[in-house]
Amino acid sequence: MALDLVRHSLIRLHDQILRQAEHVTGPLDVDELRALLTALADEAADTVARTGVQRYVPRPGEAFDMTSQRPVGRAVAEGPEADRTVARVVAAGFVQGERVVRKADVVVSRWEPDTP
């Protein structure tokens, strides 16, 4: 039964991609391509949500949390209050209730005070 849900959701995603492709009538500029790919990623996240898994996107400025976020880069914090906070999200995470299915990839701010 669970496989049927995943199969049905993937078929819907397949159909959505083909519907989007039918609307492309010429070369896309960068903004149009970005919007199209974002819409498809949103549809993929909706497909995953039908299986009980939700997309998790940390907000820049929130505290870094090792249990749900994976550091993939480092940025200089603007002040000590921003130390060990999310500077930028590279990839969303996915959760199912309290269980982390995939950690969000984030760039972490680190405060580096000037040394004499």
C-alpha cells in the first residue's frame, strides 16, 4: 500500500512536468527557467509530503541545530550575536514528525573577532 502511494505521487509529478513542458514555446530567460524549476521542485516536495514527509527550510538567522542541519559552509558573522546561526540554506531538509529524514544543508555564520 505504501508503494502505491509513492507510485501514484510520482505519476502525478510526471504529469505535472509534462504539462509544464507543453507551455514552453521558446527559449527561456534565467528568471523564467528559475521559476519553472522552482515550481517543479515545489511539486516534488508536495509529492513527498503525500508520503508523510515534510520539507524543512531553516530561516537565516536562526540558531544552528546539529540534529536537523548539516553545515556545508562557513560565513563570517556580522557580530557575536550571529555566531553559530544559519547564514544561508543550500538545500532543504525533510522531516517526518519528529524524525529527521534528511538534514538541511546550511552555511553557518561564525563570529571571528579581530585579534591584536
